[in-house]
Amino acid sequence: MTVASPPAAGPARQFAVLAARNLRQARAGRSVGLTVVFPLTFFAGFMVVFHRLMSDYGIAYEQFLPPAIVVQTTVLVAMSACYMVAGDARSGLIARYRTLPMGAAVVPAARLVVDAARAAVAVAVILVAAVVVGFRFTAGAAGAVGFVLLAVGFAVVLAAGCAALGLGARDPEHVYSALTLPYLVLTTVSTAFVPVDAFPGWLQPLVRVSPFSAQVDALRALSTEGADQRVWPALVWLVVLGLLFGFAAARSFRRTR
């Protein structure tokens, strides 16, 4: 008598199982410290050191700083995703996924949805801390929703790019360390912590076209005046980087052995 094999799980079930696994992996690792504790420490340090100085220049630093910390947090979410993807690739888990009867989009979708959830939680924590020191969404509820969606979208796009690097990495620690320098440079050479006018004249054009500056400026606009012309560069960068990093991640996943 032949026993029929159970039917294969559908894409929704496969996605749920992988997403739950990725969430457990994030909770068990150092993701919480990197994406929540570290930005909160940065936020407190910058507020203590620069608040009075910026006030002397007429800048309300409690309103100016939080969008920068949010962008910094989204980058750290993406970097931690890179570390976890590199660990899965090194262990052979990604290659094992490719041998299973799963849809091609299930594995990356499960990863990116969890990354989006981690980014949303981290952004919420930063915003709660910001509200405590005086940050307000003066543009209303629509601006607040746009703020969170843009921040989470930026985190997902960066996570896709970092996943492409992680899939081709031989050592999770090495690839994470390699991302630290670009992260510091791109964050520093932007309008994250000081206005563009504070940079030397020869550096200001680079600061203005930085994707980090575009995101920070758009978040500041959404939290104050609402959606204005400052939001468009951020959206353009989001689409361009999304297409580029999405293609790179898909190509790296197909080449994983």
C-alpha cells in the first residue's frame, strides 16, 4: 500500500515559517543592542553635548537631531541584517533553501519583512525618546505616517543592498566591519548632525547630493512643514537604490551555492 506524501506547504505558510525563524534569529543575536541601545546612546550624547551650542545658533536641536538618529538607526538595522544573512550563507542554510520547493521570492521577502519590522520598532523607540526631550510632529498625523514609512522604506532598501553583500561574504564579522567605515563617512558627510552651511565650501555640494542628507532633510520636512520639495530627492534615492540593491540581492541569491 502506497502512503501519499503530505502536500507541500503553500507560499504563505513557507513565508510565515521563515519570517518566524528570522525573527527568532534577530532576537537571539546582537540586533537589539545595535539597532536600539547604540542609537539611543548616540542620541543622548549629542543632545547633552550640542544642545546648548545649537541653541546659540538658533537651531532647536531637539527637533533637528531625531531625524538624523532615525536614519542612523535604519542603517544599523541594515548592517545587522547583513551580518545575519552572511551567517546563514556561511552555514549553508541559504544554499539549502534553494534546493527546497519554495518560490524564489519567499526567502528574500521573509528576510525583508522582518527587517522592516525591526526598523519600525527601532524608529518607534527613538521617537519616544525624542518626544521626551521635546520633539514634536508639528505637521500633523499625515506627516508622522509619512515620516515612519519613509524611514522604514529606507531601512528595507539598505537591507537589500547589505543582503547582497552578506550572501557573497565568507565571514560575517569581516563584512560587518567592512560596512562600518562607509556608514561613518556617509553619516558624517551629511546634514545629519549639522547644517550644510557648517561644512567647508568645497564639501557642501557632496553633502547636498548625499542620499543620507536627502533622507534626513525629508524626515525633517515631514515632521515640521509636511511633504514639500525636500521629500522628492529622498524618494528618488529610494527608488534608485531599491532597483539597484534589489537586482544585486536577487543576483547574489541565484549565485549562492
